[in-house]
Amino acid sequence: MYKLKAIVLFLFQYFWIAHAQAELPAGINDQAIRAAALQSFPEYLNLLTLPNDSIASAKDIQVNADQIEKLFQKRGFSTKQFANNGKPLVLAEFPADPGKKTILFYIHFDGQPVILSQWSQASSWQPVLKKKGADGKWQIVDMQELMRPDFDPELRVFGRSSADDKGPIMMFLASMDLMKSKGLKPAMNIKVILDSEEEVNSPGIPQAVIQNKEFLKADALVIFDMASHPSGRPTAIFGNRGVQWINLTVYGPKAPLHSGHYGNYVPNPAFNLARLLATMKNEKGQVLIPGYYSTTKLSPEDLKVLDAVGDDEVALKKRVGIASSDQVASNYQRSLQYPSLNIRGLSAAGVGQEAANIIPKEAIADIDIRTTTEANAQYLTALIKKHIEKQGFHIIDHDPTDAERAQYPLLVKITEGLPAEAARQPIDTPVRRWVESAELSAYSDVGGIKPVVIRASGATVPTHEIVGPLDLPFVIVPTVNTDNNQHAYDENLRMGNYLSGMRTMLGLMNTPYK
């Protein structure tokens, strides 16, 4: 039986390799990719010095948009900015050939907020180069180590947006540089939409897409975001969860009170909030709110696709530092197909040196819920509100009046963010066959590497908001290392992924879409 399985696996892999529709053109090899990457590094490092928190500063976003527009124009793209209330998106188009299909590429250039005190460097906006020492700890090394033709692929650049998502922007541009240096033109027409607010659910994308529908018209969408599979194999993702933010503010006294004078008499809102949150999940990490998971149905075929990913969950637990996982489903990929409920922040008065002997006036929980195509933001938010009311809370959408304080023992203000909805498409589609062929061709000189196919990622990108109006098939193609610390402190990009990301992009650019 073992021999039969091995033969079947060999024939399956041979079929995919033998049927790759293209190979990388002559001259596009490791040496050429490395040389093009090396030339792009100064621009990459400079781009990382530009603060890009779209919440904090529209001015910073404008600076980023202007710089990115120049970078694309340098490569022969025509560009324009979509105003977006002072936080412009950048739209770019490479000179078109009417005989070719058109691919729309999506990348974003904004980044998550920074808590500088958490970072292991002077500034998150001054990128540093690090290498892991014999003790397993990251050590800063001279940036000139990256400028050597034989630079170590295990070197990492640390800085905000190094991986998410300025790294892929520069991989894309470096790939275009390499194509031009070899006298090559892409196998398709290229359009690019560069988002300025992805990290805050892309509120400007729907209007930008609708108002530029003709400019963005294409045959398929490729999204360069998220992280590659830990195995290092090229990855293709055919769906993503959505996200909704919910803020819960539970009220206590009108002002903080002395805990000696009022303890045992005035209810503490932090305890009331803690009790409320504890009713939402059990010790296994499963959401207890009725109906939360009921609309998610995984078919036997879905389960085969999910289980075929083959994650090393022992290594995953070791990397993130946990002894056991939540038990929403039997493995990592299956778990990501269900809606989630996450506390992303808690606040009630001060802690540490800022702590005082008080009963706080309020306690706050910031929650994010990851939605699915079967359980959207409206559906899940309604379930959460209903559950909160069943726990005895009176829901308001404003700070409470004196009359409300006198009437309701448990008061909670609920504020909702702008949702980004989930998107998913069938796995067996022309876009899948194209991207698999492209990624096989990208590694044709080493025998071909069949990509990891993922049904749907747990993270969120504005796929739904783009493919809806444009009616496009799509694929998400991640390029950065899994352990890149995106959204957190010490975000980084492994330079080996810069090279493999370019290789993947070159495979896409040189494979006609059919």
C-alpha cells in the first residue's frame, strides 16, 4: 500500500510539472533575481522610513502616495491618485497590448499603528538589519551586509511595513526592473491598485473602484498580501475572512472613586465587563453565543482541500509559544473557516506605575470578529448584541445620561466600526490553473514546485469590495515569511522571501492568463 501511494504521488506531481504552461525566460535565474533585488534595496529601505499609519496622519499617507507614484512612474507606469479624503490611493497602469488579457494587482502601503516602546530598535521608521546569533537571539548587523552580491538570505530587515506590505511592493517593482533589463515584456496587461487604508478596513476602496471601474477593468485580480505557508512553498489562497470591530464600554460611577471609601458598595465596571466577556467563550476557545458557528458548513471536498495543506502544528505551537490550541475545529486550516471572536484590547484605569486605589468609572473592551461568507458582520453583530442583552445589560450608543444611570444597573455602550466582508470562490477555476502553472514555471529550473492551495485565509483584505463591482475571479498570493510579526512590534522581512517573492511574481508576469 505504501508503494502504491508513493507511485500515485509521483505521477500526480509529474503531471503538474509536465503540464506547466511556461518556463521562466532565459536569463531569469537566481543570479539575475539576486542582482535585481540588490539594486532595489536602497529604494525599499527608503520607503520604510516613511511613517504610514493611516489613522494617525493623512499627511504621512500623502507622502507615501507621492513616493510610490514616483517609483511606479520610474518603471514606465502611468499613474493617478484617487483623493480619498486626503489619504489617496494610487492607481497604476503599464502600457497596454490589446492582444493580451489584463491582470489587476492589489497591494497596500499603509501600516498598523506603532507602540515604539515595544520595539527592539530606536525607531520603527528607521529599518535595521538583523541576523540570528548562536544564542538564537536577533542581533543588529551593519546594513552593508545586505548590499553584498552574496548577501545571506537569512538576513532580515526589521521595520514597520517591512513585510506588510511595502516588501511586496518593492518585490513587484524589482521584478519589473529585471524584465526590462532582459528586454522582456509581461505576458499580460498590468494594472495596479495601491491601497492607503487596508489596515482600517479600506473605507475608500468601494468608491475608488466604482468611480474608476473602466480604468480597473481586468480579467482577474491578484492580491499580494498575507504570509506564505511555513513550508516555504509558493502559496495560492482563494478566499479570506472579513472583519468587524466592536467597542464595548461598560459604565460604573460618574467619576473614579476611592476604593477604600466605596469598595463593597459601588459596583466595579471592570468586573462587570469581565463577567460579560467570560460568558462569550468557554475554556476550549469555543464561542458560546447561540448560532455563531451554525451557518458554517464544510463539505467532504472542503475538508480534503483543507487537510491537504499539511500544516506542521507541533512546529506552529512551538513558534507561537502555546501548549495547546483552541478547539473550534480539529486543525489549523479548519479553524480558520469559522467566524472568530477576539479581544484585541482591554482598558480600565491604570496599571503598574499608573495604578491608583480607585474604582474605575468605566471598562473598555475592543473586539474584532472575523466573519465568513456564510456569517457576515451584520449577522454576527446582531447575535452578539442579543447575547449581551440576555446577560442583563442595557445597550446604548452614547455616554449614559443621569436618568439612564439611575434606571439600569448594567450599562454598555456599543460602537461598531466599518466592516470589511469576507470573500471566497470555488477552488477549481481558470485562475487557479493559471497561478499554479505560473508558480510551477517560476521554479522550473529546479524541477517545479507545486504551490500550497488554501481554501480561505483567516485574515482580511478588501477582496469583496473589489471583486464585487468588477466581477473578477481572484487569487491571493502571499510572498513574505510566516514569522514576520506583522501588526505587532519587531515586524520583519526575511531576505530569502524577497528573492522567492520576486521569483513567484516573475512566474506570474511571464505566464499568459487563459
